[in-house]
Amino acid sequence: MTSLPGFFETLRYKEGKIEYFKEHMKRLEGGIKPLEIEAKPADVEKEIRDQLQKKGLERELCRILLVVTKEKAEVLVEKYVPFPRELYVKGVTLTQTSHPDPSGSAHLKRYDRQGYNEAMQLAEQKGCVECLCHAQGRVLECSKANVIALYDGQIVIPSRKDFRLPGIMEQKVLERYKGKVMEGRIAWPLVPNMQLYITSSLKGLMPVKQVDEKILTINKTSSLYKLIPEFWPFS
């Protein structure tokens, strides 16, 4: 692990709040510990606030990138333009590919995630919001998001111990969901009548209407669908 170039976190700044800052810092600190470097939360937050003020972004929706390597700790703040509200209502389209890192290091948010970046580029080339990543007949995650499945009224997520990065937004959504959540296998190819959602710190919670040519159902009366406005990036 000490040979890795570093780790990163992506956060959303909305309505004056750095969302889930403590949770992101805890995950970052867990990653950089083997590098024998330190990122003090108070210093990081001050740098974020200073940049927001200097750039005149205190009232804007922003993307915050924290990067920590052996050589440096860097904070980047920029205005974030969210996907159209319509996609949060009608659903998004994904493409799919084999998982870029089906190994024990997939749970680390490393800065050198070239395979994930290539998966995201594939999605963008096809005009999709995300790229669904699967391995050995099971869905694991997306290139820059997590996956939640809804099947027969049951929420299913890929095991947190599997080859994926458990998400902070994923966890926050599940904490708000009132039903039972099961960690298990989301089969690939997708089974009929399965509903999918993606979550990420920037995107929030989005329903999926299509994966390549496969059309999915979106049940707008489900408890999970009704949570979308709580996590979307709009004021």
C-alpha cells in the first residue's frame, strides 16, 4: 500500500455546508495512514472555506476535491453544474463494462484509478451518466457511483466486503430508508423487474431507466424513489 501515489475524496458543498465532511475525512485518514502522513480536519476545512471565499463561491453549489499523497495535500474547489432535474425524475441511462479492479484494493479510494476513469470515459462517449461495473456474474459498483437494487420490495446492495468502494452517500441514503436492507448478490445480467439506483456524493440519489439496451422499471411510489429530493443537488 505504501507504493500507492495517494488517496482522494470528492465532497459536495451545498447551501453553505460541506456535506458529510467528518465521514469523508474519516475515510481519507484510513487510506493515508500507511503513508505516514496526516491531514488534520480543522486545517482541511479552513482551506476549503478560504478557497470558497476567495473564489466567491460561498453561495454556489460546488465540487470539492481533496488529494493527499506523500508529496502534498491539495484542496481544489470549483463550481459544480448538476445533471438536469429531469433525470432525477425520469431516470438515467448507464452503459456497462467489466469491473476494472476486481481485487482487494477496490475498497481503497486511490488517486490512480485509471481503470475507473476509462469506464467513465466509455459512459461519456455513449452519452450515459455512469458505467455499471460487473465481475463474475455480479454487479459491484459504477465508475464513480454506488449501486442500490430494488427487487420484489427488497433493497439489495453488493456486499461491503466485496471488491468495491462502499459509498458515504450510499450509507446516508440507506440510513433514511425505512425498509430492510440486504447485502448480497445483484446478478449480471440483470434479472427482470429489478429496479436500480445510483448514489454518489455529487449526484446524490438517481433512478436508472436503462442499461445499454435493457429498459428498467422505475416505481415512483417506492420509498426509495421518494428519498431522491432529500439528496439531490438542487436547493
